[in-house]
Amino acid sequence: MSRFARWSLPLVALGLWLFTSVVVGGLYPAFVQRFQVVPDEVNKEVEFVDHNIQFTRDAFGLSDVEVRSFAASGALDVADIEANRATIDNIRLWDPSVLRTTYRQLQEIRTFYGIEDVDVDRYEIDGELTQVMVSARELDEQNIPGGGWVNEKLVFTHGFGAVLSPANDVTVAGQPEFLIKDIPPVSSVDTLGIEQPRIYFSDSADSDYLIVATNEQEVDFPIGESEVARTSYDGTGGVELGGIFRRAAWALRFGDVDVLISGQPRSDSRVMLERNIRDRVAKVAPFLFPDADPYLVIVDGNLTWVLDLYTVSDNYPYSTVALTGRLDRTRGLPSTFNYIRNPVKATVDAFSGEMTFYVIDESDPLIRAQQRIFPDLFTTEPIPDALVDHLRYPEDLFRVQSDMYLLYHMTQPRDFFNTVDPWQIANDPSTSERTDLRGAFIDAEGNQLRPMLPYYLLMRLPDEDDLSFLIMQPFTPQNRPNMVSFMVAKSGPDEYGQMIDYRLPAASAQQGPGQVGNFINQDPAISAEFTLLSQGGSDVIQGNMLVVPVEESLLYVQPIYIRADPEGGGGDSSGIPEFKRVVVSFDGDIEMRNTLDEALAAVFGATPDGGDQEPPPQTGGDVPEEVAALLDAAAQALADADAALRNGDLAGYQAKVDEARDFIARAVTLSEATTP
């Protein structure tokens, strides 16, 4: 047999393989695509588009979103405001990023304490469900005084207490009205007492270990200008240090000989490991991904962290990969997945570090599998009622769902294929900080915009009788500023996870948050007052723009803060942000006043207490004529000042205000001289 005959069969096979690869694998598909699919693309691909829509909506928990019509009526009046007083009284006047700075300035107390985050929750206050802002006073390990192994590992070991204030209340000085404050925690509400305020496990902890219950007592809390109370840990958290051999093992474990040679630790001392709650949970359940924002809850006098845990996959058939531009990439969810559920709520005791994993969604096949693999990890006990009242729909999950809903609100394959109704997240007109979690997008004019982050509200939805604690996200059409929809997800015990898409009328353009923000800044009176408020080294901060549904209408509310800015550049400063004004916008009418009730009164023609405007009561002639004349002159000067401000005349405004002050001062002096 010739050499060619021996190689003929392999050569033929190779030739056939190359021919098949080129023709069958490349030319034929290209031919089919060009001459069969492209001329009739919609009909050819509609079946597969339908699969993608259905499977993507299912993979991201969007299949059960209820779509309701929302009239966006301009007929809201005083009676409607009063009928929804529970919603109005819970409109959040504190932007979390602004309040974080205020809390830090007023309530960190000492350099070794830190307030890292402000969360939104709800508690029953004086018999009424009230939206509140809450923060943990954690140990700031970067600012432990003195340094050294003893201070860092044995003495400064824990944070202390929490700070809590109503989301809607402001003091006369423009500061939060604290319900829980100071060290030890002082509570003005009997049901919100903190019996165990020490925080050994927290969201910001970053040291690899601490040793407690040693001969060196721990700093507990300050009791004077330079004195502190001390304590020794008496809980069950951590692992017992043990004798010399175990101490040697610990020293090797930490690469720290001080654990072995120091005379302060005892054999019954306890080593606190994995004090960061997200790291702690990840060690036990690495197959679950944590939400980036754990939050603190006061339960039966104890401080407990609640952490939402997710199951994810990137292998869900037909599903599109998640949009993750508005997630914190440094913590929490991975960057790539096409399926997500929130089947587990984990709690971590701030004092002992004890973890409990509650399964709240057994329909998730991934968590069912993990339950069978780790039967002792997940508790079979129901979540305590006191904790159920504080569960909330997780923010990271809602961000992902909202981003996917921009396209997947379209359920008809042909509409989806032609992209007839793409949405985008509404523009955020605030100037507050905390831009780390905000991705940016470009509008049709090339302007860079910031999408709004979803926010929590305690309110009564249209056609519903009870208050709902929910998270909300407004939408606008792509490259258009008008509002088209808003989606909510409920957190209440009997309605947890219910999602509703409220669609605004398509035949008329409704103002979006970004538009309202522009109108606020363009208003001559408001713009002039911003300029006035920003004088003298102050920085004006426009807080979160809140879209608040009331009946079948939309109310826009934006709080305004002032912060001392010694640098004069509008950047970070050591000033305490104080609430100074609030802007209310409804149906094109924009008013800014000192309080929410006053702004509502200006918009809807009601007095701050909710009644219709009436003439002021007569004084009965008790005021001396000269005093009355001075007060009348002061009132006229203030009216002239208001007119000057609306015309943008700052100099005239200031002159009339000074004139009014002079009249009032003379009236007071005269009154004191003539009144016993």
C-alpha cells in the first residue's frame, strides 16, 4: 500500500470536517439569517423573545407584579390632605446621607465611636406606627486613642447604643428630635428602652480578633470630661482562650506573639472572631450573598442586626443577565447573575454574635437544596413577631428588579422586540452626598444624570385602608423627563413582597422628579432664597426628592438643609447640617416654607394645623395703639421683604427684614414700658 493510500482516509476526513465547519457552521447560518430571518425577523424570533420575557421576569421575581392605573389627578385638596394625615405625618424630612453627618456631629460623643450608616425603619410611638431613622454607635477602630496592642485588642472592644429619631420631626434649631440618644442610651419612649447597649459585632468591624473578659477591663462609656466607666464581658460570644497550648495556637493563628506572652488574658477570656456581621454570616453560609445594607433593630431591649441573604445563579435558561450598575460592587451581590431570590433573613446579636437563619421563601429551589445539605443551619422556629414587624423588602433586590423592569415591563413579544416603550430610572435632583451607589446615565441632550435610589415610605396607598411600609422607585420614559410609572414593594407582615406597578396616564405628560427639581431651582423666589441662605460661608443642600402618592395624585417633597462651609467651596466640611426649609410641589404649584405643614398650607390654601384659612382673631383692643402701629409697620415691612425676594432683589429683601426687626424691637420695648 502506497504512502498516499495510507493517508487518504484521514485527509478526506479532515477535508470533510473543514468543509462542514465552513459551510454548515458559518455560511449556511449566515445565509439563513440574511435571506430568511432578516426579511421576516419579528415572526421568526417572536417565539424566542417570548421565552426570554417570561423566563427573565420569573428569574427576577417580576412575574407577579400587579399593574394598576394611577390617575395622577390635579384635584387634590385640603380635605384629601387631612384624610391622609397618617401619610403626611410620615413624609421623611431627613435625607439619610445628610442625617448621617448630623448624627456624627451630635451623637458620636467620643472619637472611638463611629456612626457609619443611617437606616429607615418603623416603630410604634405613642400608639401610632411611625417612620424613624436609626443608627448604631459602633466602635471606630481607626480612631482608638493611644494605639498599642492592649488598647486595640483588650480595652476598646465595643460600640455603645443606638441613635433613633422620627423621620418627620425637626426641632426649632433644625436638628433631629431624638427618641433615643446619648450614652448610656436615654429613651423618651418607654417601649424603646435598650437594656443591652454594647455592640461587639457590627457592620463596620474590621479587626481580625479581640480578647474580652481579661484582667484589663474594657472601656464601656464616658462618664465625664476625662473619665470612663469600665466593664468586663459577661456574655457567651466568642471562643474561650484556654491554657498555654491553646494560647500558642491562637498566637500562630493570628501571627501575634502578644496573645501568648501578655499577662492580661486569662484562660476563661474569650476571643471574639469575625466581628463584621457580613463576614461572619459568609463564613457560615458562603453560598448565600448578603445585602450591602444590614440594619439594626431594637428587639425586647436588645440590639439585633438583620441581614438579607440572596441565592443567585447565572445558569437560568433564557434569562437575561442582571443590570448591576446601582449596586455597591465592593460588598454584597456578585457582578454577574441572571436569577435572584431573597429566601433567608439572618439575624446577628450585637452583643453575643449569635446567628439565626430564617427561611422566608421555601419556593426557591436553591434554598431547598441547601436546607437538605445543611439541615442544622436553618432554624425551624418561626420568626418572632417583634422581629417580623421590622422586616423590610431589601434594597439591593429592589434595585436589581427595578433596573430589569425598565425593559421587562413590556410583556408583548412584538413590543419588546421593537423596544416601543423603554424606561429609565427617574433623575435625582438632590445635591446631597452619597453618590457612591448611584450610576449615571446620559439624556438626549448629553447631560449626565443621576438615577434616583429607591426609598422607603410609610403611607396609605390608593384604594387601601391601612398604612404600608414600602420601598418605591419612580420611572420616566427613556430620554424623557416626565413621569410614566412608579413601582412599590411592600414589607408588612401580611403583605410582604407584594409588588405593584402604578401606571400614569399615557395621554398626558406628568412632571417627573428631575423636572420638578429644575422648576424649583428656576423659581425666582426660591432661587433668591437659596442664594441668601448660602451667604456667610454656608452650604445649601437639597435633600432627597420624594414622590409621595396621596389618593390619586402625586405630591413632591424636597427638604432643604444648611451646613456651615468654612472652605466656602460647597464641599465636605465639619458643619452640622440643619433642616431649614421644605419645598412642596403639586400640579405645577411650588412653595418653600419653614415646615411641611406651612408649605402644604401655601400650596393647598390651608392653615398649618390643617384648617381652612381664616382671619386672625381680634385682640379686643388690649394692645396699646402705638404698639399696634409698630407691629402693623413690621408686618408691612415683612410683606415688602417677601415681594422683594420674589423679584430677586436680595438687597431690598435684607433692608426690609432689618426694618421689620427694628419695628418689632421698638414695639417690644414700648410694650415692656407700658405693661405691668
